[in-house]
Amino acid sequence: MSSTADKRLLEERKLFRKNRQFGFVAKPATKDDDSSWEGGSYPVTITFPDSYPVEPPVCSFPAGFFHPNVYPTGKILMGIQELLITPNIYSPAQGPIYVCTTNDSLDDVLQRTPPSRRRDLVFFQNGWLLPWLQKHGLADEVTLVALYMAAGPDGTAKDGGRTATSGRWARHVAHTLARGQVSCSVVDSPDMCRALVEKHLWASIFWMLSAALGGAQVGHIVAQHRSDVEALVDELLPLLRESLAASGESTTMALVAERWGLIPELQSFAKAGKPVWGTCAGMIFLAEAAEGQKKGGQALLGGLDITVSRNFFGAQVNSFETRLPAPECVKGFGSTDDFRAVFIRAPAVLSTGPDVEVLAEYTLTPEEAAQHGREKVIVGVRKGVLMATAFHPELTTDIRWHQAFVDMVRKHSQTPDKQPPPQYQNLGRLPNRPPDLPVYGKDFMRPEEQ
């Protein structure tokens, strides 16, 4: 210790001894009830650095002393700033935050969690959480658990043998579950995504059988219908894994169609001149060529001489709504000269053949134009009795696109009357639903300028 620190300590010692007897002890104050700390011995070591009094002394208990504000080494946490710089991960105030609630309460849970602690969230949820996590920027931050466990009649845990976890607190979760006799594998993010899909499948099968059996509990289904559950899982899980690896709705549609031998039948239907309308992923399915496919590509029905770009507008979080000019075939059924277009992880047409009619175009934002090197993209086309749209008319109350398709079907069947029959006049939302939703453009979520 430096001479400056020695001199300061001697001065403080003299001042302290003037009004106090030599030596002192500290003991807890108790009420009428006994204190669990009473009678204990708690030696404290106070180490003064050479920089004292500029730097405070370091106080510590013997190593292994447990308290939320004491590190495993015995060092005592002296201030909130130190907690922020080097948090005590063994303190309950710094540990994982377990979330076991209904999925419709997750927004409230997130709101109540300080932003600095959100990466400590551990989700034990049955629902498909990835879109919600991506929406809030938590997909790569939190800990996820696909839990296979049920409580027996005696209250003991029944290990399902398939529990998996991934994330910051994954090893802590696995260790905690192991103490309760539940095995748990620590996996990386891709394997965790597959585990969540598998858990979602298991849960769906159990719920389906429970409903079919008049509300049977999990224990009853496991005991009496385990073979039925395993048979369904064995049949569906390989397909789900293939779809997950390929990703994308259009790829999933192609995989399902190939697995069940539907590709030749659908191609034959389209080539026979039967009317077909594909929306969003259906546009990709009807295209002769597609860019941005996964490795190995995917089966396409073809028929429309167009080249599409899968996910042209980005990921799910880049979905948006706008209004576009309506084509003549849509305006012919009245209402306004434009229509509401809902784009959900949408494709776009990059080029068309000579016989393809363009029905709708979207003008790109300056940022999109700079990214793609073009000012517009095609989002609606038709060729003969084949029609495709990158947007979702079925998500609005505007039924004119459906009327245009029905009209196309009637022309194909050589029906002279072009007006939709009475049963088609009131398509859309039920009367007790809102007439329509507002249109949210791409600038809607941008912060206001100060």
C-alpha cells in the first residue's frame, strides 16, 4: 500500500477511536421472531488498494458465501454501477426469466420486461413463436425450449425423452431439467427450429386426438393411443423436415405435390385449358421460371410464360399494403378505379412472354429501385385462362378480382351471362365484421420527424 493510503487510514483510525471503544462487531437486528442469520459467523475481509481513498476498499466474505449481492469468490457488490459492468450471473436478479404462459399474453410479458433483460427470457411455449420473435428482434437473443414432459398422477415428471433447448441459458435450462429427471439436449439454432416444428406437430396431434376422443387428457392418449400418435408423427415429420429445410411456401407446396404425385395431375389440368388462378406462392407455382430458389430448385407447374423472383420484397417482416390501379377486367365490376393490394413475403414478375397480359404493376420506392435497378415490377398477369397475382385479394372485402376470375371461368365454359349469380354478390367478410381494414404503407412504421 502506498504511503498516501497508509497516512489516510491512520487518520481515519484516530478519528474513529475518539468516540468508540477499540474493536466493533455487526449483528442483524431481529424482531420477535428468530432470525435465520442469528448466531452465525460472517468474517469480512476489507482490502484497501494503493489508490485509496480515490478507489474504495474491496470487501469480501469467504469464497462460497451465498447472497444475491455476493459473488462466488466472496467479493461484495458495492454499487449499482458495478452490477451493470460485471453482473453477478449467480444472483436471482440476473438469472433466466422463465416464460410459461398463453401465447396471447406474450406481448404483455415483453412489455413488462426491461429491454436490458429481454435476452434472459426463456420460452416454454407450445405455439409457433419464431414469427413473433422475429417481429420483436428477439429471434437470436432469447432461449427457446421444446419441452416433452407431463406430470403423472402422483405429481412426478414423466420425461418425454425429446426435450431440446437453444440460446443463452440453454445449458442452465438443461441442468435444471436434469435435476427434475427430464433429459434435455442443447442444440444450435437450425436444429432448434426443427425441434420446434416437431414439437408443434406432436402438440397438434395430441390436441386433434383429444378433441376426437371428447377431451381426453395427455396421459390417457399416451396410455391408450401411443401407437396412433407415433404413426402420424412418422408419416408427417419427414415431410415437415423436408419443407423446413427447403423453406418457403411455394417450395413446400411443390414438395407436398411431388410427395403425393399431384404434379402430373395439376400440369395436366392446366394444359387442358382449365382456368387456374395462383396468388402469391401460386404465382411462383404457375411460372415457367423462377429466380431465388433454394438449392436443388423446385417443381413448377408452368403454363405462364413469366420469370418470377421469389421473395422479391424481402422477408415476412417486410410485408406491406398499398393501393394500385385496377385493370379493366376488375374495374368492369364497379367500385373504385384502384384496389387494395396486400403483399405478404411476396414475389414479383421480372419478365413476361409476348402473349402475357399485364394486369397490375407496382412502382418501387427509391430504396427498392436502387436495390433492384428498376422502377416498376409486375404483380398481376394473365394468359388465356391462367391468372396470377403476387398480392392477396382474398384478404380484403373487395371481391372484384374474384368476380373477374369467375367471369373468366364462365367465358371458358361459354356461358353468355357475365354477371355473377346472386350467391356471389355478398362474398367477403361476414356482416358483423369491420367493413375493411386501413391500408398501411411502407412509411407507416417509420418514426415521426422531431
